[in-house]
Amino acid sequence: MKDGAIVRVPLIAGNWKMFKTATEAEETTSQLIRLVSDVENVEIMIAPPFTALSIVAGLTKDSRVDLGAQNLHWAKEGAFTGEISAAMLVSAGCKYVIVGHSERRQYFGETDHTVNQKIHAASLSGLVPILCVGETEMQRDEKKTFSVLDKQIENGLEGLTFDALHPLVVAYEPVWAIGTGKSATPDQVQEVHLYLRNLIEKMFGNILAKATRILYGGSVKPDNVSELMALPDVDGALVGGASLQADSFSKIIHF
Ligand code: 13P
């Protein structure tokens, strides 16, 4: 995607959620690496569960595929049973970390405040944060989409600077489109992505707004990815279900 002098290389990211043992992850990753060896000018990321990071890191090290994590804790280290720090993710080979996915907000009590702490921790350690935002069906019906997004972006990025957020990835994932087979329409997606880019411009200026990749997530499949990727403010996709099989994820990557 081209916007003035700044070129945003598309990013197609797979969020494997709580799927795949290490052995299953190893098999899918090996297949995927073979299937995408011809891909140029697209960045590819997979975020397996923590228990598969190490095996996937070994496989992806010299490949076209980058590694991401699905979550992190904001503290450097400490007595936080069950949590994983940014430094641990970096040492496991991660380049990206997904922050504030709606499933974490919905089921694990994440708030804009904890999301903000996590973005600070990620950027301090050199991880590229993928900040997830999006409205529920009820919020859309009540015409609250843009006020919800304002709050998620403004609070989620509070206290951060241009330098800390360069690079930044934002994922617009309307909650009603996740895992439902009901993707947002191209018009809805473009309207929100442009809104988000303008909001980032207001907060951090034109350069960061143009450099930030805004991904769409929510029922992205091989048969709807190309119309989504053709939209001017869509710079990639965050894919759940269709990233679990190497062949369907590869088709999406070959949009
Ligand atoms: P689906 O692609 O399964 O709708 O999931 C989207 C998602 O939540 C990616 O983070």
C-alpha cells in the first residue's frame, strides 16, 4: 500500500489462539513455510500458543515467516504466576505481540489501562505491538462504534511517544465478526480504518499515521481477503480460524 513517500508493506498475521500442541504447531509451520516460499512484499506472522513458541521459532528463523505472541505481562519480572514478560518473548524469538484482543478483554478482564501498560512494555523491549480494537454488535447497533474506538485508542496509547510507537500495528476486529463467518463489509472496514488513521494522525502526527499498518480481523477467509486487501486503508489481516490450516492461510497470504 502506497501513501505518499511511505510504503506500508502488508502484514498477514495468524492468531492461533488456544489451538495446537507443539507437535501440531511444528507440522503446520513446516507446511506453511514451504507454501509461502515464493511470497514477496508481504510480511507474514504466526502467533502460536506460548508452549509452541520455541519450536516454531526454530523453524521460522531463516524463513519468510515472523513469530508473534498472543499476550504479555507488563512487568519486567516478578511474582506473577502464569504470566510471560516482554523479555521472555524477545528471547523466545518473537518480533510481534498481540495486545488487547477482544477475547482477552471479554474473558480475562483486560481493560484499556492494562492494554496501555502492555503496549508500554512491548515497545520498551523492542517488540512490535499489534493493538486490537473493535466494537461489539450492540455498540454498533447503538451507533457507538466510533466513541468505543476513540476510547480504546486514546487510552490504549496514552503516554506513548512517536518513537515508542514507530512501528505500530493496529488491528480492527469488530467483535461481532470474530469466529462468526460474518465479515464486516468492505465499506464498513474502510470507514473504520480511515477513521483510525485520522485518529492516530491527530494524536501522533502525519508520519506515524501513514506508517502505521492497520489490519482487519474477523472471519477473513481465502474468498474475501482480496476485496479487503484492495481497500486503501487496509494494510493486512489478522486471521484466526483460517490461519490454523497451512493451505487456507497460504491462500490468504497469496491474496
Ligand atoms: P476469525 O478469523 O476466526 O474470525 O478470528 C479473528 C481473530 O480473532 C483474529 O485475532
